[in-house]
Amino acid sequence: MWGTLTLLRMRFRKERRIRYRFVFVNQGEELRTVERYLRAEQLELQNVVLDRASEIGRHFRSRGMPTTLFFNGAGERVDQHLGEVTRPQLREYLEDLTAG
């Protein structure tokens, strides 16, 4: 199921106009389950990807969920965070992306 991380990232994006693209990946669940959750939480997200076979986690060698992956403008993975990300942590990761 969607974690707190997804909600935190979405709210952070609403608070500030930033130039980052967020992709929300749900692993292992049916489309109807995801749609029901998004409606119940009143979330209107763009860039939602369903990964029913959990291939993305395997591809990036994620050791658990939630995992947040950070990519630079060239599409290279530059960092990752395992577990829930707090607002201050997310801001720091995004600032590092901007500086790098």
C-alpha cells in the first residue's frame, strides 16, 4: 500500500514551486486498489506507475519499502533513501540535487 512517504512528497510539492519531477510507484497491487486509495485520500497525482511484478525494486536493488530514489537531470541515480523520508531530509536531498 502507499506509504506516508508518498503523501509527504506530494504535500511538499504543493507547498513550494519546485522544478523536480516525482514519480510515484506502487508495487504489487491491482489498479482498482490503487485507484480506491487515491480517491479515499483525495490525491490527484501525476506520474503514477503500477509495478504489479515489483520489477522496479529488483532492478534498483531496493532492500525494502518505502525506498526513495533520486536521479539527476541526466537520469542517473545519484542517491537513495530506505524508509520514510522526513520533510527536512527531503529538502536536503533536493538541495543536494540542485547543487550537484
